Amino acid sequence: MSHARAELTDFQKLAPEAYEAVRALGQMAAKAGLDKQLLELVKLRASQINGCAFCVQFHILQAESLGISADKLNLVVVWREAPQFSRRERAALAWAEALTKLGDGVSDEVYAKVRAEFSEQELSYLTSAIAAINVWNRYGVAYRWTPPERKPPAVGAAAS
């Protein structure tokens, strides 16, 4: 079954209030002081689980712009087996998986690990970021948003 593709700009124009609400929800965690690199890892993992090509590529590009290495980004999908992730990142990734795969629920073990690494307020904001990326994923998958293209480096950037 095929349906017409609607792009992100269409969503912005057709439902500006919804777009702004989801965007604002997604920005709250960073504004509250949670580490932007950690948030990009969480958003990438949720997007991988949900199969949102647009969001996977978008958050890879965002993470790269924040200085996260390609090796670390490549290993997000298998974070449990990769030594590159801190305890805090591991707790956040486990939390993201639990909240993205709601059918599995949130185990006491995952909750205990995330609470050991995050204050109650931080966890609330982390949860809002995970909720927001799951909303974006649903739009991206439903409307088959085209993944953003990697922009070539600016001329002279290699020399600096």
C-alpha cells in the first residue's frame, strides 16, 4: 500500500500548533540543562527502534555537530555491548528503550538504574524528550519523511 509523501514542511504549514507543541516539548530537556549529546543518543536510539529514517539521519547529523564520534554513533544500536557509553548514557538509553517499547513496560531494574543516574527533575525532562522523539517518529514514519542530506563541509573548513 502506498500513500502520498508529506514532508516536514507540510506538517509545519498544515498543523502549526501541533508542530510547535511537539518542538517545544522536545526542547525542554536541553533548556533544563540535560546534556545535549546524551539527548541526541537517546533520540537516535528511539528513532532506530521506531524505524524513522528521517529522525535517525537527523539525529546522527545533530550528534556529529555536537562532537559525538562516528564510532559511538554507529554503536548506539548495540549500546549494551559497546564500552563507549557511560553509566549515565546506559541508564538513559535503557530508559528510552523502555518508554519506546511500552508493551514491555518499565522494569524496576531499569527504573532503579535511571534513578541512580538522574534526579527526579532530570528524569522528568528526559522522559519529555523521549516522549517528543516518539511523537516525531510517528509523524516521520506515517508520512515517510525524506531523510535530510548531509551537507558538504564549507569551503575552507578543512584548512581551519
